[in-house]
Amino acid sequence: MIKFGPSGNSEAFYEAGYKHTYQAMAWLSDMGLNAYEYSCGRGVRIKEETAVQIRAEAERCGITLSLHAPYFINLANEAEDKFEKNVEYFTESAKAAQALGARRIVFPPGSPAKQERGAAFARCRENFARMLRLMDELGYGELTYCPETMGKINQLGDLAEVIELVRLDDRVLPTIDFGHLHTRGLGALNTAEDFDAVIRALEDGIGVERTRRMHVHFSKIEYTQMGEKRHRTFDDEGFGPDFSLLAPILVRKNMEPTIICESKGTMAKDALTMKQLYEQAKQHESEEE
């Protein structure tokens, strides 16, 4: 089943008088949403009792949880002590995911820094394979690790690189951030054909089934010549990409991704808009048959 939800808590959630993330589960369910991504981008700080409380409410309300690992993960780093730090970030994320009942962990591949990009990606790929083996050994092998397409051009994580990382292991799924692909292509996703080309590249690279179940981030993003600058809302005009171009493709291909909205402050509202656009596309497809 396709799933829609926000990353983190919207401004409207707090304006309604709520304070705690566990309360967001019923709030989202009442809106008609069924997914939520817990962000540990700035470090894994969630207490176990908090995670258990969120998990109980998520299960009660039918909300599927995922977790975003720290932004400072860099699997391309050459230094062994830096790899050990990455192990720490992955282990902390996996422990938190297990406590939350989250199955998917989203993570950034890293950055070349001063390395040549090809060499940096080769190291990233090698270190990710190594990390997967370690996670198995540490008891976190049942989790799904989801490398993300990144928004800045100098970061690792273009579409081809993420496909290569996913090909390392059948359990791995991609996080396709369409806003990031749009910005690193300096406005690359403007037509249904542009979105279709992304889906076809995934199907060719990792197969139809894993593409159907992929993890998705979606928001409008402002960009510069270097790529991503800041996230916008669906109400902000003049920014892309446009989910209405993707929705009919998801329907036509019978895809069932988890789609997480990362709009600035309005992520739940915009996630609901995406769900409505998807349902409209589904209705249109049914009428055409």
C-alpha cells in the first residue's frame, strides 16, 4: 500500500496545542496520513522510553515509521577513525529504529571533500558494503538501509550513484528525493517525461519490484548553481518539482512507495495534498479504462 506522511512535526501541529511527537500519530491518522519519518539528522538523541511511546501510538494509529540518520555520515571518508564514527552513527540510528519500530533508515552517502569524485564514490561503495556486514553482525540486519539522492552538486548521491549503492544488496532500497534531483539538475524535473526517466533508470538498475517499494522524499526546493539552497512549501510559487507530474506515473505503474514530505513547516498539509493528487490520478486512470 502506498503511504504518505511528513518528516517531523508541522507548525500546525504545535499551533493546535500539541507538544509531543507521540501525539502526532493520532493527529496524522485523523488527517488521513499513514507514514512519519523521525529525523535524527543532527544526532540520535531520542530516549528509549520516548521511542517506545511513539511506537505504541504509531501501531495503534496505523502509522508506518522510518528514521533519518545523521546528516554528518560520510562513507567516502578515507580515515579509519572516521569510519568508526560512521559505525557509531549507524549503530545509534539502528538502535533507535528498532525501539521506534521503524524498518527503514535513510542516510546520506557522503561527500568527496578533496578527493576525486570517482575514487570517493568507490570508497563510499566499499564502506557501505562493509557497514552492511557490520550491521548484520551487530543484530541490525533486518533493517532496510536507504541511501538518499542528495541536493548539492558536490555531494555524492546522484541517481546513478544511489542505484549503484542499492545494487550492493537485495535488502537495500533507494531514497529518491525528487526535490534533490530537481535541484542538482538545476531544475531538471519539469515534465512527466522527466519523472518517467527517473523511474525507468531505477527499474533498469535495481529492478521493477524494488523500484515499486522505494522510499521517497518530496518537497519544493529553492536552488542556486551549487544545487539545493532551502526547502519551500507547496504554496510557494515559482519552485519545483511538481508532484502532479509524478502521481499518474505511480498509479500507472502500480507503485507502492513510502512518500515523505519535507516541506518547510507545512509537511503534513503538503503530504495530504500529495495523497489527494495521487487519489485524483487513480480516479482518472479508472475512468479511462
